[in-house]
Amino acid sequence: MKKLFFALTLSYLLLGQLGLSQQARAQCVMCKSQVEAARAERDDYDVAGLNKGIVYMMTIPYILMGTIGYFWYRRTHPKRTPVA
């Protein structure tokens, strides 16, 4: 039951993250200035690819830390044996 709950929770969080990434906006000053310069050259410059790249780079540290935390938890909390 715990494994099912963990799998469903993880799936829900990952799908939620993917769904919310569509609405993310670039906040980096360097990225903003680069987009403004590119738009000055071309009016049809699309920033969707830049925003997706930023969201992708932002999620990698969370995935890595979650994986490390999971394995750390599994190592420090051994399986409990049922008391008979």
C-alpha cells in the first residue's frame, strides 16, 4: 500500500510539474536582455524555447536531490521485521 501511495504521489507531482512548465516565464536578467535584443532584430522572435530550457534546467537539481534523499532514507531506515 505504501509503495502504491508513493508511486501515485510521485506520478502526480511529475505530471503536475510538466503541466505547469507551460506557463513558466523567464526571470533571469541576462535571458531577458538577450530576448529584448533578439526581438529588436526580429519582430517574430519566439521565446517559448527559451522558457522551456529554463524550466528544464530548474527541474534537474530537484530530481537529483530527490533521488539522493530517497536513497539516503532507504539506507538509514532498514526494513522493519513484523513482530510475531
